[in-house]
Amino acid sequence: MQNRTMVERKSDRELVVTRTFDAPARTVFEAWTKPELFMRWWAPKSMGMFLRSCEMDVRVGGRYRLVFGHDASNPDEFFGRYIEVTPHSRLVWTNDEGDDGGPITTVTFEEKGGKTLLVMHELYPSKEA
């Protein structure tokens, strides 16, 4: 099986991204929760952007802050808080950078036979968001 990323719009407010990784859930979960690993893959290289800083306090109520961009003079930021953390299985966080509260992101990690199915679900507060 190829590690293809599938993106599906479920409704005007929902987006689902799935991908299978040839790695155990523990490894994939750590790539999402350890800043030094997260910084290696998060920003879209095809756009010439990179993650400039990554702060993560991965626990219920903990905060995260991501700063990325082409250069330091015009950075983009994403930030929010974790509302659910189940090690090696599930992460749920808020996206607080918008005036409308932003989407809620849920990522699940399902291991089968040494591979991990990752499903990322984003639920936006409105179709305009």
C-alpha cells in the first residue's frame, strides 16, 4: 500500500484527511507531539515555507503555538489548546487564531499490523470559516 494522502470534504464545515504510515502508532503519535519531530515535517516545503518555532505542552489544557513563513518579517501563527490527549491514539485541539474560534481538529492513530492509519478531522464553526 502506498502512503497516499487522501483529502475529503465531508460537508461545508468538515474536512477529513487520511493517510497510512508504515510505522507503529507510537512513532506516528510522537511525530505529532514532540516539537523536534513536528518541526521536521509540518510546513509545506513545496511553498518554500518552514516552521520557525514550535511550542507544545501536549496535555489536556496545554497550549501550542506554531510560527512559520517564508521569512521572519512576515510570519504566520497558529495557536490553541489541547482538549483531549490519549497517548498513541487520539489528539483533539482548538485553533484559536481566528475571531470565530476556529476549527476543532481531531487526529486519531489506529495501528494494524505495524502500520498506522491516521485520520485528521477538522470541524469548522461555520461554512464561511
